Amino acid sequence: MSTMKPRHRISRAAIDLIERFEGYRRKSAQLPNGGWTIGHGHTLTAREGAEVSESDAEALLLYDLIAVAHAVNEHVFAPLTQNQFDALVAFAFNIGVENFQRSSVLRRLNEGQLLQAACAMELWRKADFDGERIVVDALVRRRSVEKTLFLTPPGGFVPAPTPILPPNVDMDSQGVVPRQVPTALTVPLDGQHTFIERDEVLPAPVEPDEDEASPALSAAEAVTSRLSTIFAEPEPAEASGAEAPDALVLTPPEEGFSREALNRVAPATPAPANETEPSLFDPPLTVANDLVEAPAEPEPEPATEPETEMPVEAEPGAVVETAAADAPSPTPVQARAKPSLLAPAILAVAGIGIFSGGVLSGVNNLNTLAWIAGVIGIGLFAVAVYQLLDRLGQVEPDDAFEDEIDDEIGAEDDDRDQ
């Protein structure tokens, strides 16, 4: 034999809650839709020119709550406590019985998810005002009180000492927080007509200034300026006035270059007027670059004394040496190996992975170590970009340059044999 579901009755807690938020209107007032209201939101028997006392207004409220309590008893199949029933009656009276029947609150109740049903009550916080749908602060407070009453146990609140249960933020409950700022509205309870006043007029949105740079553009310009400062080309040192124009500075030859290649130094030529300044990505100036770009000189005629060679004038800072006839055959110029981009790419991928994992973990758990990992990921990515730019700026001699050096060395050997 199955037992019938118990039917709950309204207690004083529900009546006090509704009276507190509905207010008391002694004289009837006309609604915008043409109807009338009086007492604690009573509309069924209200008419023009009617007056009611506080006790009669409460009697009218109890009469209106009969249908609401019946709807809650009929449509909620989950077992309820008295506090839960009172909260649902106050909630259904405010939003209407029809809205309550198709709301997610009732669906969660019948699924047995009482906590989710209490949180879903707070979503009914908007109202239409002046042609727009806004979040009303009075409705936010009303939903909070109804939720508190719904979650209050029959025996009172359960203690939760702060030293024993220190609270932490729950990032999963962001949907309960309204995206709009609640608007303060005032409903006067006297007069022949009902109307709503906005306590604070929200300022109109400010149009962005077209001349003002956006934050993203300002940040990009700052990064560009910083990179230009870091990778700026060094300015050439000015020559001293006391030093002769044709003075030479002898420096040890670089490893891997032959004597004959170092002797072939292009004469000093004035720079063209339309020459552009070197950019950030120009290759660094080296001896190999000077040899590649220098124009080919005509072969000198053999002198009367073949065992000696005349020195060639060169620019300041170049190295000039003479080669003897019995000097060993020079070795070809060793081309510099092409820089590898694998290490910067791996470093950039690792930095992005550490940054993504750290930020996602930090957003969900607010973990300090996760945020530190995100900063480390940014640093790794920045180092990878710096290494990539540095390696792309290195000189990569091509095969044509090596062939030219080999031909010149072979020609000098033939002359020496003759």
C-alpha cells in the first residue's frame, strides 16, 4: 500500500518574507496595463477608489497564496521541508505559477537536485524597464533571501567554524553572478497610479576616440621600441684626427682564411649617396662579406723580381701580408655551417606548452606555482625568439663564393709554377 505525499501549508516565514518585499499599499492604484492593485500586491478584486487596512491586506494575501501553495504541492514530487516549501511559495508568487511550472527550479527539484534548484532561483532577477531588460537590485536581494530560507535546515544552521573550514573560491559558480550591474529602482506605494523610478541613472557608454591609440597598438609599439633598443646596430667608431689616412692596424688573421684571400682587400670607395641604413635583419659585417662584395681586380703583370710582391693599399683596419714564392699551397676558405633552427623551435614549443598549462591551471585553481610556470613559459618563448633572430642574422656563404676562391688559388699556383 503506497503512502500519499504529504501536503504542506504556508507558515509565518513565507508570509513575512512576501510582505517585506511586496510592501503595503493602502489605496488602490492603476497598473500600466489598465488593471488595479492594492494591499500586498493583490490584483484579483482590486478596483478604483478602494482602501484596505493592514489586517485586511494580509487576509487578501493569504487568499492569493492558496492557489500558489496548491501549485507547489501538485507539481513538486521531491520531499520538502517546511522552509523549502515556504521559499518555493514566495518564489512562485513573485514569478507567477505558469513561469514556475516551466522553470528550471521545478525541473531540478523533481530530479532530486535540491542545491541546484536553490541556485537556479537566483537567475530570476531581471525585469523590463523603459524598453530594456535590466538586473534589478531588489530582485537580487529577494532571490537571495528565498535561497537562504530554502537552504535553512529544520533544526537551524549547522555550525562551520572558520579555523576548521577556511573557505576557498569556487570557480564553477560563475553563472550565478549577474553580468550586468544591478540597477536600483524605487516603486512608490501611494498615489493613483503605479510607476517606477530609477535611483541612479547609468552613464551613457563613451565612444572611443579615433585619435587615441588602442591598448593593443600601444603595447605593440612598446615591444617594437624595446626590440630596436636591444638589437640596435653598433655605431662605427670615428677615426682619430692624429692618425694618418693610410695607417694600417695589424690584427691576427681569423682562423680558416688564407693569406692570399686576406691580401685581397677592396680599395676604399666612397659610399653611394642613396645607400640605405642597415636594418635589424641585415647580416653582420665580416671579412667574408667584404670579400664577396668587393669588385674583382685585374691580375697584376709579373714584375722583374718574381720573388717579391708589392703591398696593396687597403682601408684602415685591414690586414696586409706578403706571401713567399715557396709558400705552401693555401687551403680553401671553410664556409661557416648554416645555423640550426631546431633548438629555438623546440624551446619555443616548450615555452608555449608550459605557459598554456600554467595559465589554465592557474585560472581553475588559483595556484601560485601555476602562475609562476606561466611566467617561465613566457621567458622560454622570448629566449627562443631571440635565438631565432640571432641565428637568422648569421652569414651563410654559398657555393659560388667557395668556387671563386678555389679558382683564384689555382690561378696563383699556375703563375708560381711558370
